[in-house]
Amino acid sequence: MFTSSPPVGEAALRTVAPLELDFFAIVTIVGGTVGGYITFSGGHRLLEAGVSGKENVREVTRSSVSGIIVASIMRIILFLAVLGVVSSGFSLDPDNPPASAFQHAAGVVGYKIFGLVLWAAGITSVIGAAYTSVSFLRSFHRKIDQHYKYWIIGFIVFSTVVFVLVGQPVTLLILAGAVNGLILPLTLGSVLLAAHNKKIVGGYRHPVWLTVFGAVVVSLTAYLGVDTLISLIPQLF
């Protein structure tokens, strides 16, 4: 980010006063940040660790807030790094846009650092997604619950084979972000409904302001998600 010298002032201004609103960019970024499996993976890990009940609400809140703050800071830094490269007039490689940005800003060293960053992000997402997928299945059959570690490995192997056969990593990343943007309102809506179901949460009372803002986010992301997928499908096929 420091090497590419991005126009930080302009970026800060356009964050609150954009020249145009790109729904596609918003949905793919939001979907890639908090959509899909990420909504559940942290919760599943906390439940498996025995962190549940209203006596642990503060710990769960601290965990979720710190997670989204770290993720947001990382995305801002990455955005500014790429913005600096693009602002200098450099054209990104369409086959691997982020890698070319790192290479332009910091040479071969930057290119290698990008590989390390992407690997770290990828491996955590792969493990998290596989773990969460299998955790949904564990309640269906006792055998799955007993051997869930092997199911996780199998899920990763299957996903890898599909990726190798399909290819097109950039297209798949964009599609995944768009689909996750549609999954987000479904998962968040389910969580909000559960938060007001006494059979699930008992005597816990979910704050009204969180419910209101949550409902607004569900409505907006549902609309944006559907609109984005409709516009994206013709480009992919």
C-alpha cells in the first residue's frame, strides 16, 4: 500500500460521496467478506468449544466484532494498494488482477508476498467452508458425526477436483462473491428469526436496534444480490 502511493484523500472522500454506485462491486465485496459460510463457521466453532448460552454473549460479541474489524482493515489496505497501482496508469492482468497489482507495486518480492497472502486466505477459507459444510451434515446421521474429520477431508478433495476440472479462477471468485451476496440475506434473516424464537434462545432478548438494522441489511442485500446475479449470468454463459 505504501509503495503504490494511493490517493488516500480521494478514496476517503469517495467512500462517503461516490461518483457512482456499482451494485455489482458492492455485492461481490460484501459477499466475499461476510457472506456464505463465514456467517456460520465462527458460530459452529464456538458451539463445538462449548461457548454458548446468554452468559457468553459478551465473549461471542467480542469475537464477532474483532473478526469483522480485522477483515475490514485488511480489505481497506488491499483496496488502497490496488488503487495506487491503477491510479498510476498500470493496466491489471485480467487473468490474475491482484497478483499483477502486487508485482507492479513491489516487484518480484511483492508477487511472492501476494502468493503467501492468497495462500493464507485460501487455506483458512477452505478449512472453514469444509468444516462448516460437514457440521451441517453431522446431525443427519451418527456415522457422519463419528467420522466427521474424514468427511471434511473428503469435502476438500472433492472441491479441489471440481476446481481443477472447471478452472477459470477469476470467474469463479466473482461468481462466488455474487452467490455469497445472495446467501447473506438468507442466513442473516434466519439468524434474526432465531434470535426472537424463545424455543431457541430462551430468555435472551435481542436488542431492537440490532434487529432493525439487521432487517435493513437483509432487505438491501437480497435486492442487490438478485439484481447482481441476473446481470452476471449472461456474462458467464
